[in-house]
Amino acid sequence: MQPDHLSTTFAALADPTRRAILARLALGETPVNQLAEPFHISLPAISRHLKVLEKAGLISRSRDAQWRPCKLNPDQLKTAADWLDYYRRFWEESFDRLEDYLQKLKTTQNKTPLKEMPHARSKSRKR
């Protein structure tokens, strides 16, 4: 079974080194050697991370003589952000409805005399 683009994107974003690479590329096109500088891993390891990012569609790489620049492709990040945003809105709306319901319960309980409240009656029966 072939993973979908969204799964590939989230798998690529799961690694902190790859997220740091994307953060650097957000500042602009950068050659591989410069991308590798802050990391304490080998250039081949950086290259493997770049391949994962490229496969996920998060970056593109090109070649200009000895210079191998990498560039951020924000479209795939936007797709992931849109997917997350849909669920963020879903949960916010659910929490808003829950808050409204709890507020309604609280208002109803405040209007109900204590002796009529179910939990007040059960306590008085135990005595």
C-alpha cells in the first residue's frame, strides 16, 4: 500500500532535524553544505534527511555547477496545515458547544431550589 501525501508529509515532519532544516529553508534558498553546518551529523545523513523532505514534497533541490541549493515548497506544508485546521475548528466548536451546555446546566441548577436537586435528596435519605 502506497502512503498518501499527507502521511508522507507528517512522517517527514516527525523528525526534529528535518523540521530544523525546514526552518532554515524558510529563510531562503540554501546550499546543502550550509544547511549541514549547525548539525552534528555527517553530510550523507543530511542528504538522507533532504531526500525524505524532497519525497514528501516539502523541498526541492537543484544543481548549479558545484552549488546544490535547496528550496522550501510551502504548498505541501499548507496542505498539512489546512488538514490540521479543519480538526482544530472541529474541536473548538465541540468545546464551545460543551461550554454552552455546561453553562446552561449551571444556570438551571442555580434556578432550582436545593431541596429539589436530585443529589440533595439522596443525601437527606442517607441520614
